[in-house]
Amino acid sequence: MALLFFAGGGLLYAQETEADKEARLRAELEVLEDRIDVQEVKLGSKRQERQSLERDVGILEAEIEKAQLEIQRNDIKINELSGGIQQKESHIETLNNEITRKQASLAELLRRKAALADMSLVELALSNESLSEFFSDLNVVQSVNESLQTRFAEIRGARVEAQEEQAALASQRDQVTDRRQATAAQKQSVEKKEAQKEQLAAVARGEERSYQDVLQAQQAEAARIRSELFALRDVQAIPFGTALQHAREVSAATGVRPAFLLAILQQESNLGQNVGTCNRPQDPPSKQWDQIMKPSRDIEPYKRIVAGLGVKPTTYPLSCSLSYGWGGAMGPAQFIPSTWEAYQNQIANALGVSVPNPWEPKHAFMASGIFLTDLGAGSGGYTAERRAALKYYSGGNWQSARVQFYGDDVMQGANDIQRDMIDPLDAIE
């Protein structure tokens, strides 16, 4: 059992075994989970009350308390995961050392086998050795062969185990990153809600305008956010309220977080300023659809897509080609024709339409959501979303250093959209 003593007014743990630590963390987590559940029930009850100053203060207090408890829970989980990471790193080092030793033993056995192979069985039989010595030599050959097979099996087993441990280690490191990012977001949320709570407290003290004035200001801010234009690549901008509605419908169907989906589309729009737009009436022949697309991959799918829409190939704008690669990406989601065609039936089924249109915002939102789900974003979490964003942008080259900016920009954009646009709307809805 862990020994406890007080030092400087704090409770410290001394001589705590790993088993003791694990049991303590589990117990602390159970307490926190119960307290979080209590705050969730309180929040549900408060939200059902008639809108009032007291109700809004109560909601903020419950939300702050819940966020602070979740921060504590994350800290405990990070502590727990960090201990597991250290154990796995130690185990992997042990396995690698074991593989090295077995490889050295294998090399020695191979040298022995090579030496024995220099003398054939016929030569052994015709030598001056006695019969017992001859069979002894045969036993040595057989023993070496058996030892070789054993060493090969042991090395294969150790390598498989090391690979499994490496995968588990990477997963645990991702979880730590996710928890740290969640903690940072929760701390920002607490700071914002504390400021809102102080504003309501000032109203209660009569130091600021009336509660009705505060409500009107909140509603005006919500109306401003909803009406603010959300830019989309190669189509007209739409009100943020409409974009959020599309994103929530996609989230319900795919599990992709609305703020993350909006950040992807925002990033594609931002990149469009650098990529440029082609296939417009005023563009020269060198920037028309049949010149900017990869012929073997996208020309024929593009013909089928526009034919299905009943329009000419020159009807819609397309992305230009960069200094590397090809152009021809379509609409807000920036799907190349071959990828859009591969997902076309899924998009149509999800929307309940016969022919989806890459340049229709609602269709583009659903296309992005379905694709991002296939890339792993539906499970949520910082690392899964960032990885999905990188794959969305660069496919199999997602680990390249030159594309990492895309993942970072998307995750920062998702954080900003959630904090500055979605949360304020949620607070008054």
C-alpha cells in the first residue's frame, strides 16, 4: 500500500507501486466520472427551466464545474497513459535487445552450418572416423538445423511482438495528445464562461444594463454570426447559419465534427487563392478542363459527371494545376473527378438525390464528410482529425513535412470556429 504523508500542506504519495498507482488513478477517475454525471444532470435540469438570470448563471456554473472536472479527468488519464508509455518503451527496448542477441546466435549457427556443409555425408562416411563418431557428426548437423529453425521462429515472434507494442505505443501517444488538446480547449471554454458569468453577476448587482438588454445583445450577436458569409471554393459564399446546418446534417450521418468539417472547407477555400481558378469562359485554352486534368485519370470521369448533370464541360470552374501535379478539382470540397465518381453513389444515397453535384454546397459538404469518415475523422479526437485532414489534402504523402501546415491550419481553424461561432450560438439556442 502507498505511504502517505503531509509536506507543505499537500498530500504526497511515497513508495507507491505501479499496481497501487493504477488502483488509485482508477478510484479517482470513478469519483470524477460520478461528479461529471451530476453536473450533466444539473445542466439538463437548468436548461429546461424558464429563461432567467438565475437560470443562466446556474447553467454557466454547471458548465464551468463540468469543464474543470473534465480537465482533472484528462490529467489523470494522461498520468495513467504516461506510465503505460514508459512500460511499453521499456518492453520494446527489451524485445529489440532480445532480437539482437538472437540474431547474433543465429549468425553463429549459420557459420557452423556452413562449416559442416563443407564436408559432404559421403566424405564423412569414407573418412577414418568410427561408426559412432560418424553418427555423432550427423547428430551435430541435425541439431544445428533444428537450432536454426528455432532461432528463426524466435526472431519472427519477437519482431511481431515488437511491432504490436510499437502500434500500441503510438496509439497511447495519440491519446495523450488528444487529452492535452482537449484540456487546452476546455481551459479556453472555462475562461470564456467565467467572463460571461461575471457579466451576469454585474447585471444582478445592478452595475450593468438589464438582463433583457443582455439577452438582446446575445441574440444580435447570434444573428450576426448566422448571417456572416462563409466562403466556399468556386461557388457563391453562403451564410454561416446555412453552412452550420449543412455541417450538422453531415455530422449526424457520418460522425464528423461540424467545426472540423467547416474548417476543411474553409481551408480549401483559402488554398484556392493560391491555386487559382480555371475553366472559365475568359480563361485561355491552356486553362480549360481538357488541358489541366490528368488525362489517364480524370478526363473520362469528368465527362461522365457533367453529362449526368446535363451541362457542358465548360460550365463550371475548376482548380488550376500547381507547379507539380494536375488541376481539375471540383467545387467547395475540391474532389478530383475520379474520386468524386468513386463516391458518387454514396453521396447520392446519403442526400436522397439521383445525381449529386460537386458545385452544390450541400452536396459538397456531404461528400467531404463521407470521405473524411473513410480517412478516420469520424472517431473524433485531435490526432485522428489532423491525420484525416492531411490525407484529405495529400493522400499517401500525408506524412511529408511540406504538407504538415495543412493539418495544423485545419485544426486551428476548427478550434476558432467552435469557440467563436458555434459555441456562442449553442449558448442561446
